[in-house]
Amino acid sequence: MLVAIGHVVAALVAAVALVVKLGALVRDPRDQKIWASVGICLGCGLAVTLGWAPVYSFIDQVTGVPNLAKLAEHGSALLTATAIQFLFLHLGDPERARRQIRRRLALLVVVFAVMATMFWAADFPASEPLHFAERYGDLPEVGVYMLAFLLYLAVSVADILRMSLGYARYAGTRLKVVMRLLSGGAGFGGAYVGHKAFFIALALSGVRAPWPEPAASQTLVALSVSLTCSSFVLATVWKAVDSLRAWPRRSEAYRQLHALWFLLYQASPTIALHPPRRPERARGATWGLGQRLYRRCVEIGDGLQAIGKLDPSVQAAARRRAIEAGWEKERATAAGEAAAILAAVHRQRQGQLVSHEQDPSLEQRPPMIERMDVDADARRLGMISAALREPFVGQVVAEAVDVTPKG
């Protein structure tokens, strides 16, 4: 009963982790680490589900091939081990990882081909979901089958533990916890290998093991799958908690950016990927706030590129006014940038160009902003946006540019 509960719990953990990683894959299909994570969760889920006696027996009955589920179960375990190696390799050196994973995939194909060949050669008379090793362990074909399977797992577990110990020295606290969970899952996988090899050795020697082999093996598998997949669930939970804690700050930052965004949107409406129906309204955001904030920063960066060079004299004048008003240096700089942007927009409407040779002191953002800098960019652009409402900013622009509408 406890073994069955363990299988169900492990399968549920694997299913949750797979759903989480599939969602991440939809958002970023080019990330090789996410692909590896999907492979890990899928392999774990299949291994623990196929090894559960009711599912095992059902597959054998449907296909008419005794113990075919065992081959599929072991193949899923090999897939999981290879995917974990792939993940750790990409955490270190992605370019080198592509070369190294080819050798591991080639070895995986060879090992599984040997296992499949020995499986069909054994010609099992009956399905054995629980006592496969005990009943068929003395067959020569099964001996070769299990040797290939256990050796591959042993080498993979050793490789995973070696890489995890090496990377853990440079990882942050959270990543270190995730890596330890992965290593723990690999450790229980290694215990499964050792236990299974020891049991087969006893069987070949004619010695009966004093413990129930199926219960021990399935418990080790369930623990390995639960630890491995819970690492991905934990990472997602941490990310969700961080997003929840950051929601008030990011929501305010998103609203704060509206004045600057709307000014640039009026000058160049094409910056909006999805133009709102009422762009003049400063709307908040409830869902996907991180992505919306990122998109808003990108659109502002595109708008700054569209208006061209900024007038440093306008920027200097507004900055000087802000300092005279007692503003701190960072806010004063933002006020100068706000005035220069506002002046550039007015000049663009009037068909005028800034004739200065030097680059503007306001850094022009590339089309894409690094995600790790979104909060910093939003804070800086938010100060510029807030400064647009200051009376002295408008006065400086009025002195430098004719803002009277023509006609």
C-alpha cells in the first residue's frame, strides 16, 4: 500500500513539474535548459507511472508483449539521466555542452539498442510487474540487459554528482538548493542501481535476499523521482513568491511610466506592439506584470530611438533648475533628460532637427532590454516620466523651443 501511495505521489509531483516546465517552454522555446527540464520531468513521470503494477499490467495486456512496460520504464530512466546531464552541461558551458551531449546521446542509443535486443531475445513467458529481476534475473539475456542498463545509470549518476558538486561552489543559495535536490534524486537513483545490482548478484549466486526487492526498488525510484521533480516545482514556487512580493512595486512602476510612454507614443505610434484602445489612460496591470513592464520599457526605448538626438543644452538647463530647487543628483539628471525628450518631441512635430554633433547624454536603449535590468530601467525611466509633470521642465522647453501650435 505504501509503495502504491509513493508511486502516485511521485507521479503527481512529476506531472506538476512537467506542466510548469511546458508553460516555461511555450514562453521561451529556444532555451535549451528548459528543454532539458522538460525531458527530465517527462522521463521521471513515465518511469514511475510505467513501473506501477496496474499500469504495467495494462500495457502488457494491450500490447500482448509480456514485460514491454519494463523496457519502456527503463528507457524512460535512461532518458531522465541523460536529460539531467544535459541540464548540468548547459549550466556550465552551453557551447561545449552541445559537443559533449552528442557523445552521451550516442552512448544512450547504443545502450538502449543492446537492451532492446536482449529483451526480444529473452522471449519472456509471462508478465512480471513486481518480481521481474527475481524471476528472470538468471537468464543470460536479462543479465546482459541489466548490465547495460545499470552501467549506464551508474556512469550517469557519477557524472551528475561530479558536475553538481563542481557547480554548487559557484551557485547562489536558491540554485544550490535546487541542485542539491537534483543531486539527491540522482543519489537515490544510484542507490537503486546498487541495490538492483546486489540483488541480481545474490540471485545468480543462489542466495535469496532477506528483504522484499520490489518494495525496496520501487521506494528508491519514487524517492528519486520526487526529489528530482520537486526541485523544478520549488524553483517555480520561489519565482511566484518573488513576483507576488514585487507586484506592488512593479505595479506602481508600470503606472509611473505612462506619461513618458504616452508622450513617445504620440510622437511614434508604431512603438506599441499592441496599441491600447485608450492610450491616454494610465492603466494598471494585474496579470503578467513582469512581462508588461518589460514590454513597456522596450517600447519607451524604441520611442527614444525614434525621436533622434537630444539637445544637451536643454538637458543641462533643466538639470540646473532642478539642483537649484534642491533636488538630489539622480532626480535632477532625470529632470534634464525629461526636458530634452520633451523638446525633441516638440521639434519632431515641427519638422526641426537637433544639429549637435555630440551624442545625447541620455543613453539610447537597444530594441531589446536585458530582462535582468528591467527593474533598474523602469526605475530610471519612471523618474524621467515623473519629471515631465514638473512646471520648470515645461518652462525650460518653452524657452528653448517654440511650443505654440502652428496655424
